[in-house]
Amino acid sequence: SKDLKGAMETLIEQKRQKLSTVEKLDEHMDFASQLIFAQNRGDLTAENVNQCVLEMMIAAPDTLSVTLFFMLILIAEHPTVEEEMMTEIETVMGKQELQS
């Protein structure tokens, strides 16, 4: 728990440093950025920000796997959509090999 908390603090500090050097903020305004700015305004504490980022990191693999599962089920149930997706992939990728 202590190691995870330290890792979160390091990630947030890296994000804070990146935000301080970017020219166009709108290109970097994700949820973590919003949390950092809320802390800067005094709306959140550093602990609030750390906890929110930690929860996002922990929850993401679980919610992502469920989302992907249902997405694949929907694609399987709609073959025309699958065909359209494959056509788009082939159009964009051409003869290039797909990579993860």
C-alpha cells in the first residue's frame, strides 16, 4: 500500500511537471489534469487527488475487460458492423501487419 501510494504521488508529480511546460493546455486536459488544477484552486487536497488517481488505476483493468467483452459480443451479433470495421482496418493499415 505504501509503495503504491508512493508510485501514485510520483506519477501525479510527473503529470504536474508536464502540465507546467506545455504550450497548449487544451491538448492535455484529461481527468488527471482536471484533478491537479482543482487542487491548485484549493477545491481538492493532495490526498483527494492521489486517491482519485489510485482508484482510476485500480478500476481500469476491471472495467476495461468488461467493456471489451461486451464490445466483442456486440460485434459478433452484428456481422455487417464487423465487416465495416475490417474494411476500415484494411483501408488504414494496407499491407502492414497489425500490432498490439
